[in-house]
Amino acid sequence: MLGGQYLVVGGPCINPNDKIQVMYSPILTTFPCQRMSSYSAVCITPIFNTTGDIQVTLSIENANAEVHHHTGIYTIGQSVEYSSR
């Protein structure tokens, strides 16, 4: 299981009062993100029980209640265990 990573996303004109959320498919729950600057936000990934590519949808709601959706791909790698000799 993997999760708890910082996912930094970039985009134009993220305002201080915007509501930023992310949804990782196939999880149907949205997760809050934190604005870092006018051009970036950070989201924490949930625990995943899968590996490979998943769809990520970032939603930014502005002060006028207009919501802009942005979609991308997030690749979940396989965890590796090392044994000591």
C-alpha cells in the first residue's frame, strides 16, 4: 500500500480564496489541497491498494462559484522491500 505522498500540481492563477480539491479515480471521494502560490497547490495522496496509472481530477472553485476541472494521470509505483545481508 502506498499513500501519504505530496502531489504538487501547477496551474495558472490560483487565488488565495479558491477552494482546491482533488479526486483520484477510482476513489469517489474528493480530498482538499492547499494553495502554495499563484501557480501551485499541494495535495496529499490517500492510501492506494493498486499500482499503475490512475486518473486525477483537480477542481478549483473561485469566489464566483465557478469550478474549473483539470485532469491528468498519476502513476503509482510498486513498493520495494530490501533485506539486510
